[in-house]
Amino acid sequence: MTSVNLGLRKLVYRAIYDHHLLFLIHMDLTYRPRRLRRSSGLRAMVREHSLSPADFIYPLFVHEGSDVQSIGAMPGANRWSVDHLVGEVQRAWDLGIRCVVLFPKVSESLKTEDGAECFNENGLIPRAIRRLKQDLPEMTIMTDVALDPYSCDGHDGIVSSEGIVLNDETVEFLCRQSVVQAQAGADLIGPSDMMDGRVGAIREALDEEGFENVGIISYTAKYASAYYGPFREALDSAPRAETDKPIPKDKSTYQMDPANAREAITEAQLDEQEGADILMVKPGLAYLDIIYRLRQESELPIAAYNVSGEYAMVKAAAACGWIDEESVVLETLLSFKRAGADLILTYHACDAAKWLAQARNEA
Ligand code: PBG
């Protein structure tokens, strides 16, 4: 366009504005995607994804005491005594949540190098499961299978005197832990340890004991992530050296490298072959591409774990008044569904269920 033309155009627009003649401006467009965004009714008609409390799995921390303890880095989440846990699970049920997953804060005195407390039938988790199944039999109970809450070394597996996290020996313990959880009444066993071959071994151990109807929700693509920090505070379960043994300071010899995506597909294929019923990606938000990839690769249900660090960041920013908590949480949870997840483990479960119900009532 010549500068003369440009000057002319400017003059015409100035006149249009000055004389309130904006209606004269019209683009000849065939496609106007905004047509379907004009009203809330139209937007609801073409909405591709939605959230429901039935999508949520609510993670809960249990401890030996009789009180309810807050967790510094996870405002709004607590460590519950078994008695108080029942009330919290009932509250979740009343909000439409149909599955909880339990994590134990084990007393220091019960932690050992091999984490054998994990298969104590009268341990904290089996007791909590039995109590929940007695009081709220319809609630689906998922468990976490790994040694870290029970290990004085803070690792998911047994650490050798050379500082190696042993695979096959650990799997043996995980099988015993899984069977004890199934005996107590667990519906879904969740191996979070990332040992090789554990899904197949756990499936076999469960079947041998007659628990062929207990499912396995495998932490399939679990990354060695810094987002687990607040969780390790909640359980006091971070890797640490208390003896002369060289303890690996992180979990990168068994959890996945955050740089890898194709490897997640290998893990998913192995878990499927070994008999996993549900595949999980963890953490969630920084790994939406992995959720999407597994969705393309597998027909199994996929779960996303919206982990403790993701929760803590939202809580902290909301407390500072920097973001609107409700909108950010619902948008985040929806992103997991959009990426291809069917289920979402989230500490926001009860709040989100409440907000969804309010939105339905207002609609
Ligand atoms: C234990 C386990 C961890 C989480 C779930 N199970 C911590 C870890 O692997 O170090 C993290 C959950 C969260 O951060 O919310 N194996």
C-alpha cells in the first residue's frame, strides 16, 4: 500500500469513528468460530470435555496418632487418625467422590532397612482399610505399594550395602505388601515403586491368594520429579542417610528421567503385558504430553496424578491473592481430561467436587 493510500485509509477510519459509523466496517468471512461461543448454551453444546467427581481419586494421609495434623507445604490437606479418616472419607463420598488412596505416616521406630512393616497385617494401612470397608463398604479403596514410608533409607526399594536399590528382592516384598492390602479389603493396588517386573509379579501373587478380582492401577510413567517434595514432608519419607551406607540422594535409578517420552511407551507396553488394569502418569501438569501419548498407545483407562508440588504451588499463589484458586484448579483438572486422562488423583478433589456442584446449581 502506498503512503498516499495509507493516509487516505486513516482519514476514512477517523471519519467512521468520529461519526459513530462502525457498522460500516464488515469483513467478508465464511468461517467465524465465534458463532459457537456466543452464549453459554451454545458453549455447553459443543464442549468437548467435562469434569465429574466420579473422575477423582482423593489421596489421604493417615497417621498413628488420634488427632488431625496439618501439613506445612500442603495447606488444606491433613494427616488423619484412622477415626478421623472415616469422617473425611464420608465427606468425600457425600460430594460424589468414589475412590480414595491411602498413604501412611509410619512411626520412625517401625522403619527398617528392608521396610518389612509394609506387610504387617496389623500395620496402619491394613487397619485403616478394614475400618473404611466396615463403615463405608461402597467406597473404592486404592493403596500405594512401595517401601519408602517404611524404609529408614527413604527409598521405594531395599538399598544394598553398596547403595544400590535392589530390584528383584524388592519385588518380593512388594508382592507381600500387595497381598496384605488385598486381604484387608483394598480394591485397587497401586505400585508406585518403579521396580521392573513388579506388575506381573503382583498380579501373580494376588491371583495365587485368590484375589483375582483386585485390580492393579500401575504408576506406569512415574518420573524422578522435584514435584513430590511436599508429599515427602507429609510422610517424612525423603531419601536420607542414617547409617554409613551410601544412600542414593534421589530416585533417578528407578523413576524415569524427565527428559524421556518414548520410554513411557515402553513402560506402558510392559505394564499392559504384565496385567495392569489402569495406567498412570505422574506428575500430571508437566507431563500432559505423556498422558496424550499413552492415550494414543493404549485402550486401558489412564490416570493422571496431580501431585503434591502442583497442589502446593496453586495454594501458595492463591494465598498471595495472585490467582483465583477455583478457576485455576478446575482449568488444571480439565487439562488432564483434555490430554486423555480418564481419572485424576488430586488433593483438590473435595473442593473441586464442591465447586462443580455449585456451578451445576447455578446453571
Ligand atoms: C511413594 C510415592 C510418592 C508419591 C506417591 N507415592 C513419592 C515418591 O515417589 O517419592 C508422590 C505423590 C505426591 O507428590 O503427591 N513411592
